[in-house]
Amino acid sequence: MSKDYEVVIGLEVHAELKTKSKIFCACSTAFGAEPNTQVCPVCSGFPGMLPVLNEKAVDCAIKTGLALNSEIAEFCKFDRKNYFYPDLPKAYQISQYDLPICKGGYLDIDVEGERTRVGITRAHLEEDAGKLVHQGDITTTPFSLVDLNRSGVPLLEIVSEPDMRSAQQARAYMEKLRSILLFADVSDCKMEEGSLRCDANVSVRPWGEQKLGTRTEIKNLNSFRALERAIEYEAKRQMEALEDGEVIVQETRTWDEGKGVTRSMRSKEEAHDYRYFPEPDLPPLRIDRDWVDTVRKSMPEMPVQAGQRLMDQYGLSQYDADLITQSPQNLKFFDETLALYADAKAVSNWMMGDLTRLLNQNGMEIQDAKVKPALLAEMLRLMADGTISGKMAKTVFEEMFVSGLDPQTIIKEKGLVQISDANSLLPLIDEIINNNPKVLQDYKNGKEKAFGFFIGQIMKATKGQANPEMVNNLLKERLNRE
């Protein structure tokens, strides 16, 4: 980004865990309910109510820790993190401080062919706060309402080391972490619903300097695009400020997506005084090795192992393998298609190309698409046997995506059968050559464009239905006889 400054980035990711009930009570965690309908005296902070730990949340934390190569603590505890905010009904959050459930670990990312290992500082369990619903823009709203449905939803906060050096690396880390959480089946990772949120700590320092610069924290980045753009802007802002002789202030900032800038929210002291102390209503949590081993045995194939399998068994590139293993649904689609049509590269190309493009355009996930593995496999077979050309296949695929009809039906309805009969094509080729003697002479004089002209005329005359490879071979044969 700069020849004078190095960017240093660390991320704090909050993943909402995939449990049916909240972390300390039996209230539902379902998204989208009417405000304040999924609350009870425990999660709404009534005095004297006692929390009870959700075992499934602990299982999810252990799974994540194992996937991130972390050490699972045999002894950990919960703490009260004290602060005042309207959406925190108890005026403290039950979290973990000095003895988290997961310690250490790492995650490897690949950006522009370079592998970087990002350290994991810790991952700890905590309860989510409620949600403030502003009546208009946050800076001008006359009042805000509090919805406690989210209060008490189980979170796992995953804190990285400051090992990333670009916005692209930060995005790659976040994407890789998301795929791990999805494969481990511990979170649905729907960023648009707030079940995966990220805070970015950004600082800059002169190249060669070991001491970290003053950092700012960008809160609640809820998309990969926002994460990348916010870090790029903030790093540039800090560099320009230092060049102008300004002092970087440690503060919390927010990202304005519309204006493409970060804005100051509040100053941040060197250390918050949250007055942590052990949660007196919850006993310490002891996790024996049998529990960890049981969770380990239940772990599904993870993205790293799945990606290596795709490269070893099918010869796919690292890039293709990474894209296919972005989610377990992607991998399932690939494996099921490959079981029906055994050309891994062809399957990968269509998944990463046309399918991904159409999914993105329509804001859909692969599991919701009308194109199923059997339909893609059938279309690929029709391409391989010459029934349709690659260009026709794109038309067929788009129609399959919209209607869910099988390729044969679409081909019949649209009259897309490829002409692969030499006896049908040769008279047409002869006619086009005979009608263009000047172009024929150009070809004989070594002008390559003349060959392309003939190809274009043949495809135009057949409305694009002639087999391109056959046309190419027959035309060369005829021209070389002239």
C-alpha cells in the first residue's frame, strides 16, 4: 500500500453459535421474531435470576478451537464484564477474561500465491447484548428502542494476533474463518443477520519499525467488502495524518458504507476498566480430555483437508480448491456432480464461473439454486458428446438456473441441437468459399483474418448451431485443397 509505511491488522470476530436456545437460559435464538418476544427474566436481567450454561455452546467452542489448532483449556471460568449501555440489561456481560476456553492456535491464508500464518490469541464464550433500534439515522434519531431478543445469544469471540499486513489478507482470513465455522457446523455465519461480525484493529508504522503504531478499532463490519474497504481507507487516513505531522489518536471508529469513510465514534483509553471479576452465579467449567476426544471424533472433514483431497485426487489448483471449500454446501455440490460426471476441472469451471456469477447476481446460496448436481452433470455430458456447443451450454445453463428444467427439455424447446453432421456442413462450407473468392485469395496469401471470416460466416448461416471443432477441421481441409 505504501513504500514508507507498513500496515498492521488484527481482527476480533464474533460468531453467533448455532444453538436453539440462549447460552444461559431456554429462550429461542431464532432470527426475525417480533421485538422482545424471545426473552425471560434471565436474559432480560431481572434481579436474582440464575444463569445455567448451555452445553451445546461449549461443544461448539471446543469444535472451533480444534479446527483452529488451539489448546482447549481443562479449566476455565466465566467473568462479569461491567459497562453501562442501554441494550445491556444487567449492566454487565457474562464473558471470559483471563481463563478462556481456547488459547493459541493459527490459521493459514493464501493471498497472491503467498501463504501467511495468522496466529489466534484466544477464543472465548460470552453472551450477546441486545440491539438498539434507531428511529432514523444514528446521528439524528430523536429516540432509540431496545430489543432484547438477541440478549443472551451465545457468542464465540475469536481474537487474532496482529499478523495481517493488508486489507486483502484480512479479507482472506475472514473468509477462511467463515468456511471453518460453516464446515464445523457451529454457526450459520449470516453476516447480513449479524451472526458473524468483525471488529478490525488497524495501525501503521514506518517500514522496519518493530514497535506497533497507535491503533484504531473499526466496529461491526458486516461484509467482506466492508472489511476490505474500511481497512484500506483507515490505513491510508493514518498514513496521510502522519505525513502531515498529526498524532494518531486511539479511538473507536465506525464505517460509513455510503461515503466510503471511517468516522470517529468515541475515544478509547489505553485500557478499558471493565472491572472484571469471576461470575459468582456460575461454577468454573472443567473440560476433561474425554469430552474433547468425543468432540474431536465428531468433527466432519474441514476445509483444509477437503481442499487437499481435491488437489491430490483430482488435480485441481489451490485456487479452485479454496473456492469450492468456501462452504460445505459448495463441496457437497461438487462431490455429487463429480459422482455423475467424472471431469473435475469441467465441474469446477462451471461452478466457479457461471454458477457463482448467477448466484451472486441473485443474492442466493448454492443450496437454494434450481440447478442441481444431476442437471449440471447431464449438461456436461451433452457438451462432451457434441449435442451442444460451449456457447449453447451457457444458454442452457442460464435457463436451467431460472426454470430448473432439465437440459434435454431446454434444448428441444429452444432448438439448440448442435449440427455435427459433416454431410450437412460441407455443402454450406463450399458455398461460402465459392461466394468469397477475394477472401479465399487473402487466405492463400497468408492472411489469418480470412480464416476467421469464413468461420464467422458459417456460424452465422447455421445460427451458431454448427459444431465449432468440426467446422474448423472441415474448413481447413477444404481451403488447403484450393
